[in-house]
Amino acid sequence: MTAHTYGKLFLIPTFIGSKDINRCIPAFNISIIQSLSFFIVEELRSARRFLRRLDPEFPIDNTNFQILNEHTTQINAEEMLFPILSGHDMGLLSEAGLPCIADPGAAIVLAAQQKGIRVMPLIGPSSIFMALMASGLSGQNFAFHGYLPTEKHALASKLHTLELLSEKHRQAQIFMETPYRNMQMLDCLLKTCSPSTFLCIAVNLTMPDECIKTQTIGEWNRSTLPELHKKPAIFVLQKY
């Protein structure tokens, strides 16, 4: 079988907060998704809910789902991509935001690239890039670090390192935290970083109560702090 007889792998973004389809999911994506019968997903239940929200008549019972998440101990890319190798299009569906960005799936995409399969990323929301866009900090040079250490001393040391890197390279440093630990993260930031360092906090992106604010650490320490507990947030740090 030659590559031109393969199906395509569509990388499908999903909601990051708001479930408003018109705000988050382009009509083009919906038309692609409605044409698919094969998906690789993180969680079956939420994937089914997403598809039903896009199309209440989506034929869930006639759809094939494969699971790929942090609990997947062994990835058989050949097996997962078999529908594509047999000529069917397939979707890699994120649990939130963009596939493969702070999200599983890169190993499958790399395997597809190596087999000459056409990989087609679809447009959709990304909390990481939305926070950076609205922060006013460097969009020319930035680094995403995912989750930082949870232990207090290790976290303070890591934040100090990121602060030095941002100043040395004029680079925005982007990271996130599990929502129930957001306030501990903010407390450590305010105690560890220089008063002149800028910090953007972006919380509940795409939601009605979305809030994105950039101030220096000194200004944050003098202001009323936002309530971040159990709310999805992105932090962007930069020292000039």
C-alpha cells in the first residue's frame, strides 16, 4: 500500500472552558468530525459528550474509539493507526485544548509522520497561547514548562531558575498548576520572585468570568488577589 491510499489523521481540539460551540469550535471542524468513524481519545466518556454536543445525532454506537492517556503503559502505534493504513480518516481528540500541546498523542503523530500519513491539525482554543497573547510578555521568545515541582522548596528553586532564564534570554516562561494547588503556586510566586518581575495570571479562559491580568510581583503583593482555587489557570512570568 502506498501513502496516497492512506487515510488522514486529523488533530481535533476541544473546549478549554466554555462549551459554546460558536465561540470555540469552527464549523469546518464540525464538518470534518461528522465524517469520521475512528478516533483516538483520552477519556471515552468525555469524548462521547463532546461529539454529542457538536452533533446530537452523532452515531456514537457505530464509532470506534481507542484510548490513549497517561495510564496507557504501552503504545502500539501500528495497531492504533490501522484504520488509517486501511484507508480510513481518523481523529486524535484532545481532552482539552489542542492535541499534543501539554496533552498526550505526540507518539502517535510521530509514528504517522514516519509512515507518510498526512497529519492535519485543526484550529481551536489553546489556554497556553491565549494567555501568552493577552499577557503583553514576549511572544517572540518563550518556553512552556507544563507542571512545576509541587514540593515547596523545589518549587521556589524552580521559579528562581525560570526568573533568571527569563531575564538572561528575554524569554517569557509559561507554566500551569493543578487547579486545587493554584493558590499555593501564587503564594510561592509572590514570596520567591523579584518585585520587578512581571506575572500574568490567566484564569477561566473562554468562560464568562475569564480574567487575564499582568502586573509586577510588587503590584500583585499590594493588590487584592484573584480567587484561583479549583479554576484552570495559566501563569506567564518574565523579568526584564
